[in-house]
Amino acid sequence: MCASAHAETVAENEDFIHLDKVDGTWWLVDAEGERFVVAGMNHISFTTRFAPYNKEYCLEEFGPGLFDESGVVWNGPEAKNWLRQVVKDNKDYGFSTIAFHYPPDLPSEYFEALGIHYLGKLKLGETSHLSVKWGGGFPDVFSDEWQTEAERRVQAFTARHKDNKHLVGYTYSDLPEYAYEAFLQRHEWHIQRFDVYVLHPWIEALVSKPGMPKAKQVWVDVLKSRYPSAAAAGAAYNVEVENWDDFASISEWGLPDDEEQGIGDMTAMSKIITETWLKTHPDLIRKYDPNHLILGDKISAHGPAQPDWVWELVSKYVDVVLIQDFEFFDEKHQAKLRHIYAKTGKPIINGDHAYATLRPNQRAHKGVPVENLTRVGEEYTRYTRGAMALPFMLGWQYCGYIEQWAGATNDSTGQEQPGFFDPFGEPLLDALVLVKEANESAVSWHEAAETESAGTP
């Protein structure tokens, strides 16, 4: 449906995908003036499409030259056959958008030629302690070297996407640990130990460097604002110093016995790190691409993971808030969405969420458990209808495309990926018939959304 003449264009260039606000309801509008809702399937992945049990079959389908000794041959006809099938699977069942999770080296500009909306993945570093081992450590956002490399990457990435009509906007990293609370929630779950008190690893990575680089100077300035003297700050962190310059020799840090004080120190530093990280992206993106939206990092909203200062900072540097939250669409979840909107004033996409049932050949699955595939489709419908009734929601993305079986490589959860297609590409119709109906109804449901005044707490 075309955008209303009464729409207020609130972000970016109308010749590209942009935001409109129509009678208090937020919309994504494409370059042709058509409103749409984000719906997509996450995890276009080698580990599900080319696992030991289906790799031979899929290579016969797409072509044996898909891989060489270095990985996927992205510029070959086999990779394009694969991506054409991905796009067909999405379009056949009403999915409008290629979702957040796909291989970082996949040339996503292919989706422009294939005529489907997509999220751009701009990677300037990893921001989670579970993923930094693949990204070379936490980014030192204060260093001239990182800033120079960030600009090089942004310039190269935007050159491939800045003219694309199907690019929804730029996203960054997955599940960033801006706040100590967010780090702790994932860390404790991962190690199955609780009541942990450690230095936030992003802070530790920056302040453990020798000398007095900019990052450590920022940390020292934080300590100056929170302790009466260098000696008092040093005593709290179990290091011997007489003056503030002495911290240049410190590379190993303890923690204050007063946990509240220590977490307060970390929070003050995390706010500065986070704002520097968040501000750098749009400053550089806007320099090279003034046309597209900024969605930012996909932020965990599980449980009480994010303090309000996170949402307040994020709101300054994105056009759309991208979250991840796996929940039934109930009053508690609605209240959380309303709270995030109240703190940001920006429309929201739930970028990763799933309902799932344990299937044959699976040991354990990701996603909110339900009894069977029909129930997956029913809960998908319920979530879509409920989210579209909120004027600030722009859609959501399902955590799964190709169903994963035991024997494939799992992620850090150790669980198999749910999906709407089996490993050989057959649609799981018990769920997908309902999913397609929901996707095709989403725009009309959003047109009937409550007024914005009812969408805030």
C-alpha cells in the first residue's frame, strides 16, 4: 500500500527506504512509496545448508563449484544459484526482508539485483566477550588506528550499498555488551556460575595496555571523578600508585571490595566507550552515504539485561532500534517493548526471535518451546498480529531458515537451529501455511495499530 499523503517523513531520503509516521504509526516505506513490514528468516548459513547430512545433496542442487579450499566462491554461478533459492524461499512465504544473520563475507548487494529488501552488515569490531575471539579483540574506539580503519571499512562498505534501493539500513554487531549487566548475564549463563564479580572485559582490554594511551587516560579520568586521590583509587584496585601519572605502569587490575563502587566505576567508563562506539558509526556512514537508515547493533532485551542508560544513548545514534528478545507475545513482553520505545522514541524491530519444537534428528533446539509445528505457526501469527498492533513496531525476524540437525556445527548455545525448511529445502508446511498468512496480513494489521499515545507506558 502506498504511503499516505498525510505521512510525515521523519528520516532519510524518500528515494530510498525511509521512515514515515502516519497518524502516529511508524512505517518503513520503500523507494516506490510502498509501506512494508520487516519479516525475515535469520541464519543463511553454511552450518545448516551444507552440514554433513545434506552437503552432497545441496551441492548437487547448486553446483559442485560452490566451495574451494578458501571457502565459498561468492562470485561464481553456484553461489548465485544458492542465493536465488534463498530469495525464492523468502518471497514464496511472504517474507519481505533478508534478516540480520548471514555470513559476513556474503556480498549482500546481490540481494539488490534479486529484488528483495535486506539489512546491511557493517562490521567495525566485535562487542561481545563470546565473539571477540573471531574479531581480534574488543575495539579500542579511542585509538587513532581504530578510527582510521573504521573509516576505511565504512567507505568500502557504503560504496557497495549507497545507491541500493532495497537496503533497509546499516546494522553492526550482535548482542553488544555495552553495560556490565549485559556482559554478566551472558557470562554467567555461559559458565553456569552466578554472583560473578569481574572487570568488564571490554574495559579490561583497554586499560591493561602499557603506557598511557587515550583509552587508559579516559579510565584514569573516570577514577579521578570517583575517588579523592590517586592513592585511594589505586588502593581500591589493589595497585600501588602515588599520583595519577603512575597508572601508566599498571597493566593488571584488581577490583574494589565495595562491589557497588566497582560496578559504578565500570558503568561510568562503559558509557564513554559505548557513546564513542555508537557515535563513530553514523558520523562515518553519513559522510559516505546520506541516503539510508541506521539500525545499529542488535541489542539483547532478554530479561533485565539493559539498564535505561543504554537505550537513552542508543536513541541518539540510530533511526531504528534493533533488538533481540525471545518471548511469547504477552503483557510482560508488550510492557518491555513500550518501555524501550518510551526511552528511545525510535521505532523498533525485533531482529531475532523464534518459537520451536523438538524435531526428529535434533537433540535440543533454540527458541521458545511449543508442542509442534502448527503451534509454531500459531505463535508466529500471534506475535506478528500483536507487534503490528503497536504503532512503534516495524516487524520482526524469525531465528531460523533451514532446520539444523544433530551432527552440524552448533553455535555457543550448543543447541540446534529451528527453521521453516528441512535440511533438504522442503518447506515445513504445518508452520509455513500459517506464517505466510500472517506475513501477508501484517501491513493491514499495522494499519489498524493503536494510537501512539496508547503505545507508550
